[in-house]
Amino acid sequence: MALEKTTVIHLMNEGLEMEYASQIQYLTQAAITRGPYAEGLLARFEEIASDEAEHAKLLRTRIVALGGVPTTKVGQIQIHKDSLQAVKINLKYERDTVDFYRKLLNLIPHDEVILYEAIEHILQDSQEHVEELERLVGK
Ligand SMILES: [Fe+2]
Ligand SMILES: [Fe+2]
């Protein structure tokens, strides 16, 4: 399997847009969260936001390494003032993210080691985010 550079760059830019949106979403939700569980939620949201920033950096670097131009677009952001609803929105988003990166990883040959490991790392973190959020909604 050869690396389809144009397709992969395009998808990584789609991922980059989502990472930017998700970082802003988590940070905003961290700032507005209120209620008995605010401390824990704030800490978790901020921790995940810093993972999203790292994912964006990995994507920017790999896009440039493939000869592409990293997007500056920001994807759709959803904020909810109710903390539990916010967690549910994030959980849906993270599950979609897992599907997205799983498909992207399947397009990358294993011998493209740096690229493969970068996307695998982002996929792993996204699966961790799903687990952490599932715990917050009591699943
Ligand atoms: Fe991410
Ligand atoms: Fe995430």
C-alpha cells in the first residue's frame, strides 16, 4: 500500500480543524462549569484541552512534512451551560473522533513510521478521552 499523500493531507487538515475546535470547546466549558462537581470537571476539561493542543501540533508538523499547508480553520464548537450536557456533547464528539482517526490510520502504510505513530498516538488519546468522559457520565 502506497501513501496517498493528497488524501491523507486533506484528512489531516480536517482533523486539525476538529482539534482546534475541541480545544476551545473544552477550555470554554472548563471556564463556565458550575456546581458540586465543577472542580473535577474543570481539571479534566483542561487536561483534555492540552491533549488536543498537542494533537494539533502533531498534525501541523506532519502536514508540513508531507508537503501540505496546515489549515487555520476552526471546526464547529458546541457549548452547553449544563455540565452534564457538555460532557455528553464531548463524549459524542470524542467517539466520532475515534472513528475518524481509525479510518485515517488505515490509510497509512506501517513503514511510514513517524506518520503512523503520530496518528496512532492521537487515536490512543482519543480513546482515553472517551473512557474518561464515559466515567463522568456514569457509564
Ligand atoms: Fe484530539
Ligand atoms: Fe479528544
